Amino acid sequence: MQTQLKSHPAKCDRFTKLLLVGMLSAIALPSCSAGYNATSGALMERETTQAPIQNAKMAAAPAMQPAPSGDIVAAREENFAAAAPARRSLPQLIKRAELTLVVQSIDKSMRDVSNLVRKQQGDIIGFQDSKPTDPSSRATASMQIRVPSSKLETSLDSLAKLGNVQSRSLTAEDVSDQLVDFQARLKNLRKSEEAVLKILERSGSIRDVLQVTQQLSNIRESIERISAQLKNLQNQVAYSTITLNLEATVPAAPPAGTPLGLRVQETWGQATHSLSEVSYGLLSFSIWLFAFSPYILLIGGAGYGIYRLKKYKSHMGDRKPNLPPSA
């Protein structure tokens, strides 16, 4: 009985402890969940409150940054221009035209052409005039004209009105690549010239100075040559060449008759000239004969001796007696 009473209080104490732990747990769990919910709500509310502030700061940040300077803007524009596709430049053409006209009068047409070229701010760089001796042939003339390329078509149309057009042609040669090449080479040579000049300033010994001076002379010679070629091409592009051929519609008039006195004078002059030429020829021949006379006499004497020897032999053969035949 006493043993049962001792074990019973022990069980009661254990049960009491478990009951206390359960009650404490029941009280602690709701308070923890409430605290967690309160903490979560506070965090969410804080984030919700700070989000508009951060957005406002981000929106105001570009406005608070300093405006870019002019150099930066210019650099951006240059980069944009470099990135953009370059505009295609107009082709550089050397134009040549040829026009053949049949006109009433060569002289009048040439005067009209000169006036027209002067109005077009051009030049006549060549002229050939042919007047045939045969009355049945036509008189012709040829002119080389240079006019600004922008006025080439206008000039051709104006020239075509001076007569009947027999033929008309126009050719063009694109030299854009050559111009670009010459310009690039010229630019590189000028940079090389500047570099060599800087080296020349730093050179100390006479040998180095002479070598750098020779290199500088070669570079400048190349610059002058390429500059001349570039200017020549640019000049040909700026001015076009027109070859104008003129033909008369009527045969050329026969030359006027020469006066009789002039003809007699010309004949007398020709006769005296021929006489002097013949006299000079005979005198020259005599001098040549006199100079070679020893050889001529030697050859003549040898020939005469051979002739006499042959004649003597033939004469002796005729004088031999005719002997009777032997019995």
C-alpha cells in the first residue's frame, strides 16, 4: 500500500509537467505567429513605402546628372555620322565629243564658232584648215575646243545649229577611283614629309642629316609628281573637249590666174637656178676627175698595153710562112 502511494505521486508529477509544457506551447505558438505576421507586415509596408521613393530617385537621377559638354556632343555626332552610310559621291567623268557639220562657208562658220566658244567661257586649243587644189574637192577644217563640263550639252546644241549634222558622238571615262587614289597617296606622302622633318630636327651627325635630306627630297618629288597628275585629271574633268569637223557644201573656188610678167620672172629664175646647178655639177665632176687622175691613167695605160700585146700577137701569127705538107 505504501509502495502504490509512492508511485502514484511520481506519475502525478510527470503528468503535471507534461500539462504545463503543453499549456506553455499553446501560449507560445500563437504569440510567435502573431509576431511573425507583425514583422512580415512591417517589412512589406516598409518596402511598399520605399519603392516609390526609389523610383522617384531613379527618375530624378538623369535630371541631376550634368549635361554633356559640346565636345562630347560633337564626338557623338561624329560617331553617328561615321556609323551612318556615307553618301555616294557623283562620278568624276572625262567627257569627249566629236561633231561633223556641213556648212555653207568655212570662214564664216569659224567666226561663229569663235564667238560661241567665247560665250561658253571655253577655249580653242587646235585648228587645221585644208583647201584642196582640186576644184572638185571640198574645203575642210577641224577645230579642237574646250568648254566647261557643265556646258558641254549646251555647246553641242549651239554648234549643231551652224550647219547640217553629219555625225555626233560623245564618250565619257570615269576617273573617280584614280582621283581617290591620288588624293590618298598625296595625303600619306604629306604625313611622311612631316615625320621626316621632325626626324631631321633631331638628327645629329652629318651622315644622318644627309640620309634624311635625301629621303625628304624623294618624298617631295613624289608629292610634286602626284600633285601634277591629280591637277591634270581634275582639269580634264572640269573641262570637256569637242572635236569639230567642218566641210563646205560647194567646191572650193579655183585659184586666181597668175599674171604673165610674174610667170616669166619665175621661169627666168628657175632657168638661171638650173644653169647654176649644172655648172656646179660639171665643176664638181672635173675636180673629182683631177683628184683620181693617177688611178685613171694607170688603169688606162694597163688597158692600152694589153690591147697592144694582143694586136702584136695576132699580127705575128699572120706573118708565119705556110710550109708544104711532107711526103
